[in-house]
Amino acid sequence: MFKCLNVKMNKAFTLVEMLVSILIFSIIIGAATGVFVSAIKLQRYSLTHQQLLDQTSYAMEYMSRAIRMAQKDDGTCGFSGKNYKVIDENHLKFMSYNSVLYGCQEFFLEGNQLKTKNDNLSTLPLISPNFTVTSLKFSVSGDESGKQPRVTVFMEVQGEGSGSQPRLRIQTTISQRNLNI
């Protein structure tokens, strides 16, 4: 009744099927690569932003402690009777709380780097060279007899390098603890 036909079936892919499968595979690999590269860039940005926060926080805390504990100048720093001297808007000078050991202390901007200096040390950076201080401003108020002096510090810091870099603006006002009115 039934005859068995000896027919060979061709099971190969055609050229069009191969091109379509290669195109789909290329699209999937391209999308996956794009997502991977974006994730790496985002992770680098986040790491740089965290380092920027850490560096800026350290610098502000260091400056705040020194400014808060400053003493009224007795003539040693060259501005007798005052607590602070703003040399220009990005340079502050004052007598350190430990005037015997440190003498006059300064915070200033030099070549886009925040630096400190006192009478007994050379100039030291407060922030890593991986970051650029684009703006630093000091403002002193209430530095008259009978008033509590305050120093307002504004700083803008940005990451260095190519591509999108984080930027941070921070401002704080510090009142002096050591009142010798």
C-alpha cells in the first residue's frame, strides 16, 4: 500500500537566513556593549564624585577647625588687634591657636589648588591634584572689638579629566570659639 519514497531533505540555511541571523546577533551584541560601557562610565563618575565629596569635606573640616580656634593677632602676623586678614578674596591669614608651634597660618588658592601654609611649614595642598578648585572665597564679618567674628568660606571644586566630571559647590560660616574680646 504505502511506498517508501527515498527523498532527501535539504536542511541547510539559505544565505538570506544567515544574513538575518548575523544582523540580529550584531544588534544584540551592540546593545549589550553599549549598556556595559554606560555602566562603567556611570561607575567612574560615581567613584569620582565620592572622592570629591571626601576631599572637599576633609578640606572644609580642616579649615573650619583652624579658623574656629584662631587667636587675635598680637602683631606677629602684621594685622594687630584683628582675628583675620583677608589678603584678597581667596587668601585668608590668621594667628594659629598654637602660635608658639605654628605662628601665622594661611589658606589660599594657588594654581587651582587649595593650599595651607604656616610659619614653620612649607606650603601644603589640602586637596588632591586630581581635583581643581575653580573658586575659593573668604569673607570676614564682625571682626571688630566686642563682636564675635565669623568667616564665610565658599569653595567650588571639580574633577579633572576628560568627559563629564562632577562639580561641587560648598559654603559654610565659622564663628570663632576663642574669644579674646
